[in-house]
Amino acid sequence: MRKTLSFLALAAGVLAAPAAQADITIGFVTSLSGNGSSIGIPYGRGINAAYEYKKTINGETIRLIQLDDGSDPSAATRNARKLVEEEKVDLLIGTATAPSTIAMAAVASELKVPMIAVSPIGKLPETPEQWVISVPQPASLLVKIIADRMKRDGMKNIGYIGFSDAWGDLVYNGAKAAEAAGDIKIQTNERYARTDTSVTAQILKVMAARPDAVLDGGSGTQGALPLLSLAERGFKGNTYGTVALVNPDFVNVGGKAADGIQVSAGPVIVAEQLPDEHFAKKIALDFRAVYQKTHNIPTTDGFSAYSFDAWLIFANAAERALKTAKPGTAEFRTALRDAILSTKELPGVHAIYNFKPGAVTGVDERALVVVRLTGGAWKYTP
């Protein structure tokens, strides 16, 4: 078997020349810099661990190329085009923020290359053929599960504050869907930019509505801003969020203000706390072990696990696609796309995946648990 480069150095817009030609080529884009880096770096670490977990498929070696988009949708677009047009990748995986992921998805659809998104994208690009699927639990499901918990906790009137971008829209729309179901009532729709350093004005409006609880539609480090501002003003109600907040930077920045927040998250977050019969326990512990071996640090986030699950979906589909086509060809890309869209009951660390044409996501309620931040650690709260 020919020797292949395990993975190329992560670089901002620069591709290192491969040491040897590999059989299957994967292009991965994440945000190692910019305002999305607090989640983009874990995505990058996750894909490296995934590569170490499975480097070959049916005897075919894999070449993994990684690029930094700087949290910029324009850079994500350029990177995707470079990977497809110059490196002839068989598959795209990426990226860290919803706007940049949507930009990559447009390129994948235009150039007819399958893509596995590791950030939510909401809806598919409007093209005749589907080339993109998304790994994360959709915001609508994330919010439904946490709305169920709000209802169980006796919370009715909810203040919302989130990002003024696609992710903030996705969470807000999920909250409005829960409201339509009669579970909660959304009283505010306050937004802030990922680059903002204060949300005082928005929080004053949220508190003026006198909510029972506040839903945080942010992510990573910046997701801590609303909680810090709420604490400064003596808010005593409950706080809730989504898996986008499960990040060590969020925990460190939020400190005591973040303590007690409940979020809907993939089961990998609390793998060791799961019942032995849970579908995710074994594979999640395997992921943690290979991550530790690869990076010499434990994984403490959910984002790296999305990259790992994307790799599992790719590997499962590639085993079937290799039976009918040769990597590096349009026929293989089509076969790989078709195989991804026919994935059935594939267990990962976040979910059991089932995909079909016309659906961007492939998860159900099995993909989520509720966890509470207690003393700086996430605790399973069945």
C-alpha cells in the first residue's frame, strides 16, 4: 500500500503540497481564526482524531486537506472552490459558523461535490440535485427538547437573545415553533453581533419583559455575554441554551454566571454518565480515547464530535461507493453522494443517522439529552 500524508498543516488559505497521491481526497474547512475560532479549533481537532480512528477504507488510503476560513463566508467560498477545482477532492466537510457553512454548501451544490456540514444550515441550496447533508441536530429539534424541559420546569414566559446572524435566526425560529405548539411564550427577540463586547442594552429589554427564563441563542465564547449581563443585573430566573454553548471557552468566560444553565446536547457530552445500553456510550468513549491519543488532552466540547460523526458517515458511505466507482472521478462523487443519502441507522457519538433525498438532517430525538452546567462541569439530567 502506498504511503500517504496523514493530514496537511492547517493554514489560512494556503494548501501545502501533498507528499504522496492518495486514493480518496477529503477537503475540510474550519475557522482557526476570527470570531468563530472558539468552536472552529475543536472542529479541527475532531477531524484529526477521526482520521487517526480510520485512515483507510477498503484498502484505499485517504488524503485529508485542511484549511482555515478565518470565520469569513467569502474565505469559506474560496477555500471550497480551491479544494474542488485544484485539489479534486471527493468530499467537502465544514465549517465552524452557519454563514460560512451555507456559503460552502452553495459551492458544493454548484460544482456537484458531496458535502457534510458540521454546522447547521437550516435548508438546502435551491438546486436540482441534493449534494449537502448536515450532521448537527437541527435548531428546531434542539429548541424543542429544551422547550420540553422548560415546560417541565414550569417556565412559560421566555426572553430570547441570540446572534444577529443565521444561527440566531435558527434558534429563534425553533423557539417560535415551540411557542406555536403551546409549550412556551417568546416575549423578546433581542440580537447581538458575534463581535460585540457588550449586550447591556439588549438585556435591559429582555429583563423589562419580566421573563420566567431566558433562552441564549449564542455559541462559544460570545454566548456567555448574555449570561454575564443577566447576572450583573441580578436576574434570578432559569437560563437555557443549546449544544452551541458546550465549549470550554464558554464555561471559562461565563464562570458563575453560566452555572446552572441547561442545554440540549448530544449524548457524547456526558458519555461516561450514560446508561450502558445507550447507543452512544461505547462509540463516544472510543472517540474520547482516540482524541486523547491524538492531542494528548481530553475532549471537553461537542463540536469536535460533530467532525468525528461526519467522518463516520463518510466512511460508511465510501465503503458502498467504492463498489461502483473509482475515487477522483465524477462517478465516485455521485456514488458517494447517493450512498450518504441512503445511510440507515448508523450510530455515531451524537446521534443515530438516517438520511434520505430532500432532507438536510438525519437525526431524531434520540440525538439529544439535557445537561446542566454545575460547578464548571456538564451533568446529565434525565
